Amino acid sequence: MAGFMSTQWAQQVKAQANAWPDPERRSSKLVDFWDWIDMVKPSVTGRLALSVRDMPKGAESDTLCLDFEAGVVIDASVCRRAQAEAGAAFLLAGSYEDWMSMLGGYDVGKMVMYRKLMLEKGDTLAFFTPAFFWTELLAAIQSVPAETFEAVPA
Amino acid sequence: MTMTDDRIDSVEMTDLAGLGRTDIDDVLDYVHVPTAKLPGYLDLYDRYLRQRWNVNDLDFTQDRADWVDKMNDDSRNSFLSIASGFHHGERQVEAELAPLFFGIPEDYKVFLTSHLEDEARHTVFFDRFYRDVVGLEGDGIMDVLDGSWGYIQETFVGPFGLLAYLTDDLRRDPYNKHLQMKYATTYMIWIEGVLALSVMKITLNYARDFKVLPAYYTGFTATCRDEARHVQGGMRFVRQLLDEDPSYVTDIHDTLRTLLTMGAARSGYVYYEPLGWSEDRVQALFMDQLHKKLAMVGVSLPADLEEMLSMVRPTLAGG
């Protein structure tokens, strides 16, 4: 299993995001919903950085960078937040504990609504225009297994 | 249609018990006043002092009996699909109001204290309804909210997530009037003025027409009257910002563009028919409510937003 916030995990996230949704997920929602996702995809271009504020020791990095072109992940990598932030259109950040909750199955809608992930860079209206594209992306990330670390901050 | 003075008096002066006999359509009409007649913030605060009600005065015994004996699985499920958006919505609008206090006019600050107290009371009202009538259990407010989460529409997170993130923007920059306008558009125009008033009409019409859930009807009608004050205060604030600088209208339009884009998505069906409604009727209600709110502040929609509004799928929530 790839380590959380490792290069290998980032590549698995990229593959999963581009293959999303799986048949089970697709059939759980109306066709209208996926049509809506297809409608907003062309507007999703640029870098989304997803960061852990208090990453424990042992991780390769603390931030996942996903570069999108028309809703497709064309590059995925991990790096330090300062490096990722400069080129990111949007940066979402949360605590390690909240990231672990999400990877453990915590509802991705609640991750947003209860600000477990906060938008720390980027225009809020622009971010929310394709809102459900992002929640589906979080669900895709959630479904990629990851080896986690002892919660001792670095 | 303009309300007659005696109908306005009837809504304005009635106590909690009397609201159980008040027609919800009168309360909904009571929200809408022309720009020139929008009450001042201190008038609204005075009205709050007269209209405040005690959530613990409600007795849900008959509601529980109706829930079990008079309603069937279809009507219970449809009701929960709609009411749960309010259960969560009330918590959200309560939790997200505080950062607005810093940068608004002094008189509005006074009124906003009452608005916040109302939202806390509405949260407790729904907590009581879900415990005493629906039968959910939990140690605190959040446990019961978690219990009804499965009933809300997935698209709920669109407007309420946007509100949460705009709240955070406002917390960081509370005097930024562009942000205040985006926040007020999301909170007072869309969530309170469109979503909430639409959902109130659906569930309260159902309770009235089928003669069920009397304490729910009473408490939620009182909630609706509270919302009338919040919407009128919010519309006054929006109008004040526009008077200061008419270019803030761009913030209203930009925010609505995001809300209406999200509003075109739906992930599952809600069956309105057991409650006597249809999706087309609900959509028409949304459109009407938005036009009425914008008329209160003297703003019109450009053609692209009118077209987007006609594509909106109802998100059944409010706060």
C-alpha cells in the first residue's frame, strides 16, 4: 500500500480520479448528476493543492498537487505546501486528524460543510461553481488506500 | 398582491398558540414589502421582542401520534427528505452568522443579536421534532443531526458549503463590502429568502391540508415569521450597500451565478407527490421567491441568470 502523501499514492489518486466514478458510484446517482459533472468539467483547469497542516513525521510530503485540464488530471505530485501554493488556483487544507477521518470514510460533503477542509487560497465563488466536481474528487481520493502514520506532528 | 392591514396585524400580533391557527400563506406574504417600506433595524428588533416564542411551550404528543398513525411510509419519507434540509440548515445558519457582526451598521448589530438567538431556537425546535416525533436519539444536537443526515439531498452542500466558506472569508476580512454582499446574497437572499420560504410552504401546506403535526405547524409557522424579520433586515442591508455603491450589484449577480450553476445539479429524486406537490410547482415557487426578494432591493436579473434560474432543480433546505 502506498504511503499517504507519497509520490506513488499521488499517481494512484490521478488514475482513480480520471477513472471516476466506478460503476457502483455511477449507478447510485441520477444520470442528471453526471451530466452536470460533464457540463462543469471544461471549466476545471489549473492546480488544486490539498494540504495537511500538521503532517506527522515519516511522510514524503504534506501536500498533494493535482493539475487539471478540462476536468482531467494531467499531472499529480506531492511536495511541501510552500512549493505547491505558488502555482495553485485553489488550496484546501485540513488537519491530519480530519484527513484520516476522510480516508476512513467520513462523509465528503461534511468535510466541506463543516470546514474540515478549508479553502486557504483561491476565489470562493469560482471554487464553488463546480462544487460537486470537487466533492466527487474527494470521494475518489477517499477510495484510494493509503498507509498512514503515527499522529505525531513533524 | 398587497396584504390588507388586518391580515398584517393578524400575523404580526398573534402569540404562539394563535400561530397554530394562522394561514402559512399569510405569513409568507408578510415577508414581502416594497423597498420603501423595509422596516428599520431597530423596528425589527422591537418586533422580535414582541414576537419571541418559547420552543419549550410546544407539546409534540399529538404530532407523534400523527406520525405513527396518520402518516404512511411514503409521506414520512417525503416529509423527512424535505424537513431534514431544514434541520441541518438551521444549524448552519446559526453557526455561520457571527463574523457578519464586525463590519455592519450599529443598528443592524443590535438586530442581528436577535437573529442569532432565533436561529439557535430554530435549531432546538428541529432537534425536539426529530427526537420527540421522528424518534431519533443522541447525546447532543450533533448526534441527532448525524441521524438525519442520510435524508438530505447531496446537493445541500452546495449553498451551505458556499456559506461556510464565505463565512470564513468574512472572518478574515470582515469590513470588505464585496464579501458582505456575497455573504448576504447567499445567506439572506438565497438560503433564507428562496430555499427556506419555499420549503416552509411545502411542509406547512401539507400539515395544514392533511390536518397533521399541529406542534410542528405552530413552531414552524413561528419560525417562518422570524425568518420574515431576518429577510427584511437582510434586504435592508443589501439595499444600503447598493445605495453606497451601485456597482455592488455585480457581487449579487456573481454569487447568484455560482448558486444557480450548483442549483442545476441533482443526484436523486425527491417525491413531492405524497405531500401534494410536484417538482415543476416547486421550481416555479423558487423562481417566484427569488424574483420577489430581488424586487425588494430593486435588482433585476440579466438574461443569462434568468435562463439559469429556469434550469434550477430544487434543493430542499433552508435556515
